[in-house]
Amino acid sequence: MDAGFAPVETIRITTGNGATYLGREGRIASIAAGKNADLVVVKGDPAAHITDNENVQIVFKDGVGYDPAKLRDAVRGHYGEY
């Protein structure tokens, strides 16, 4: 909470503000029928302890589950290239 935001506020800001900036809040940034649903499943409760967002167990993109360790390994050393 270094910036003064509660964990739930941080989650809303990081998902909702990006979608709003892109003009896509009607399609992404929350879970609802008819919205695109890429998800990250975490162990813990980031709403209570924001650092739990680092405990990623699986990432879903277009309905396919991915191992987060393999995703990190695939981009290691390539940060900032694009």
C-alpha cells in the first residue's frame, strides 16, 4: 500500500483504467457474460494481500491454460525489445 491504495483499489485501477484508456471497458477488465475472459488464477487473496498477485498458478488466454513458469522462461532476456 505504498501509494496509498487498498489492494482492491489497486486491482480495479490496474484492470479497469487500462480498459477505459483503450475504450474497451465494455469488453474487458471484468468478468461478465459476453465479455472476453482471459484470466489469471492466483493462490491467495489479492483483495486482502496485494502481494498474493505474484502467486500465479495458471494463465488462461482464449480458453487455453498456460503454465506461468514456462511463460516467464519464454520471455526471459527479451524485456523491452518491443
